[in-house]
Amino acid sequence: MVRRILAAAVLAFVATPALADPNCLGGGSSGLHFSYGVRIGDDFTEAEQMQFDKMRLRQQGIDADTAERTWLGCLKVTSRDANGSWTTDYYDPDTFEQKPLNLKLP
């Protein structure tokens, strides 16, 4: 019985930070979203995708040092603020709307 409780506590501790990531997989926007494109070649590598996302963010006025795709579809952007401190923000990759980090856990 104690092992089960301990295992459940460890699982909850490990899984809890992942629940705080914002969700950009849809459901929050209204209207119809349609996209199409032409692709030549293979999919982007992770490094190429980060470089492409950084270029798109800079076009929107967001000076990103790194831009990673999260498991819920958001862009996790790290940059330096005016004081030189590192900041992490989350953005929707389609609209570049800043998403809040949800730290209210169930």
C-alpha cells in the first residue's frame, strides 16, 4: 500500500510541470482556419525549424535567442530583456499571440 502511494506521489511530482505549458493546438480561436502550401524536400530538422521560427518571430518584432516547439504546439521563446536577464515566453506559432504560462495546477 505504501509503495502505491509513493509511486503515485512520484508520478504526480514528475508530471505536474508539464501540465503548466500553454496549449496552442487549437480550440481557443473562433472562425475557420485554412492553410495550404507546397513542399519540396524533406521535413525540417529541429535546428532548421528553430532557425525558421526565429526568423518569423523577428519579423513580428520578437527578438528571440531560441524558439522551441512545445509538445502542445506553442513556441517556447527565450530572450534577454533590457536588464540582460533571460526571459521565457510562449507564443502561438500561427498568430504570434503571447500565451500565459498556467501555473494553477489541478
